[in-house]
Amino acid sequence: MPSVGVPRRLVVWLGLALLILYSIWLGGPYLRSIAVRDAAVTTWLHVANSPIAGLVAGPVPVGGRIGADGRIFTVTNPRADSAALARARADLEQAKARVASLTGIAGQIETLVATRASVASDYAATFKRNMDVYVAGLTDDVALSRRRLELERTEAQRMSAVAASGGASQSAVEAATSRVADLERAVVTTQSKLDQAVRNRRAADQGLFFLDDGSDGSTAQRTLEDARLDLQRARADLANAHTDVEAAQRVADEAARLFGQERAANAEGLPGGTVWSQMVSHGAAVEPGAPAAAWVDCRVLLVDTPLSDVELSLLRPGLPAVVVLEGERSSRRGTVLLLRGAAATLGPRDLAALAKGRRPGLGQALVTLEGTPADEESCPIGRAACVHFPDVTVLDIVRSRLRW
């Protein structure tokens, strides 16, 4: 019996030792990260590309701050084509010249309209005065003719009575009757002229001027209307010319803007950011879209934390983290922002610095870090850090691995 008990105790001790070694192997990365501080402070890396082809001028030096205008460097192109701008400006000058010409023509026509309007007004006033005199004269003629007609009728009647008594010849009676007939025709003719003159006078008040023979005497009015039509056409052409000038001005402004962009343009970043690296120097030739500089925003601090996939499975975005930077005694609070498995970690194209503990087979947790005003000045990107997740322990890692 004693010989059987010893092997059993040995098996138990060996099993316990293997379990402890396995637990240490599983929790080793976690314990090593706390002791070695294999995480690193980082932030997002932004690349500034060349906006146009040309030569680099006035780049912000590495480590320099981006100004309020956001300029990192300027690209100038002394060979920018100015033909489109020259054509646009020529079209604008031509449109302006047409406006000036039409303005002069419209002014001359306005003067002509004013002159013809004065002539037409004088003609109308004179015509009406003449018609008033003419009507008055015809009225007097009709009145006199009627009185003579009455006298001749009385004389004819008297001669007829005398002839009946034998005191006058028949020829005298016929002569008197003939004079009455002539006066009646004269009265009718004069009355007709008077009626026509009255109608012409009334028509003159409406702008229609008819002469005695029935012809139109509105030559001055017609020439005035023709001038007014010409003035309306000139004003319409002038309005269209002004519209053409406005359109040509917009084209010229746009051509100037495009020429300015082709001649000089700035590669820009976030104001207050820090230039992280420069791929080109002052005077270097660049092509459009070529990467020329990288910049970071030191106000946004992250911690790149390498983790095993087992520990990564126990985390989720939003969990708290405790971060201690190398050289600091006090800890800082952080929050899990992003988790990436070992096969899809973010590299130097996305992050300004990578953790020194990064190696194949490890996942990645990006932790946001509460920055301080001093951090903005010193920009601690690349410093080593230790990250501890209070919600995850070694026991949790072992249990997750063993699926307990």
C-alpha cells in the first residue's frame, strides 16, 4: 500500500506543477507587459499630399506647429498655363467695350427721342391752334352765308311778287332764284368743311392729325414712335450686354481662381498639428498627389497596446484602462477605443508609433489617453507605457484559455 501512495502524490504534484507552468505561460504576456512596459504612446498619422505639380517652397520643419491657416508647405508652378485666363479677360474687355458702345448709342437715341418729342409737341400745339382758327373762320363763313341766303331768299320772293303784278321781268326773278341756289350750295359746302374740321380737331386731341384732303399729317408723331422703338431696342441690347459682362466677369474670376490654384497651392493639415516627417525639402519637384509630409495631432493621444488574442477576447471598447508612461510615477486613466486581432493590427501607415512589444501573433488594443497641457507641448508620441485593464486578471485569462 505505501508503495502505491508515493506514485499518486508524485502524479498530483507533477500535474499541479504543469498547471502552474501552463498558467504562467498563458499569463506571461500579461505579466510581462506590466513589468516591461511594452506599450507605446501614439496617435493617428496623417499624410499631406502635393496638391499640384511644381516646386516645394517654405515647408514647416519637422516638429514645427501647423499655423492657423493650416499650411504645411506651398507648391509653386512657374509653368502654369495662363492662356485660359488671357482669353477670359479678353472676352471680358470685349463685352465691356460693347456695353460702352451701346451706352453711347442709347444716349444718342434718347437725345433724338427728346428732340422729336419736342418737335411733335410743337407740331401738335400748332396744328390744334390752326384748326381752332380754321374752325372759327368756317363757323363765321357759315353764319354770314346763312344771313346772305336769308336776304337773297327774301329778295327772290319780293321779285317774284313784283313780277306777278307785272312790275318786273321774269329774267330778274330767275336771276334772284339762281343767286339763292348758289348761296345754298355755298352754305352746304362750307358746313361740310366745318364739320370735317371739327372732326379733325377732335382727332387731334387723340394724337391723330388729318389734313383737309384727308391725308395723314402725323409725320412728326410717326418719326417719334420710330425713335422710341429704336430706343427700346437699344436698351434691350444694352441690358443683354450688361448680362454678357456679368457672365464674362464670372468666367474671368473663375479662370483667375483656377490659374491661381495651378500656379500656387498649399498642402494643408489641421491647425495646431505637428509636422511628423518630411519626404521632400525646399525646392524639390513634386507631382500631384505625391506624399510629401506627415503630421500628427498631439492633442489626441492613444496607446498602442500589444495583447494576446486570449486577453483581447476579454476586452471591449469602452472598458477602462490604467496607463503609466515611462518616467512618470502617477497613472493616467484611459479607455479602450479599438480592438484588432493579431492578423489585422494597424501599422505605421495608420499610427505614428508602434509598441516595442509588437511582434507576430499578438493582437492590438488602442486606448485613448487623457492628455495634459504639457503633453501638447512635449508631444510624448513614441514613449513606452504600461497598460493595465482592471476588468481583466490573470485568472480571467487562464479561465478563458481553458474554457472554464
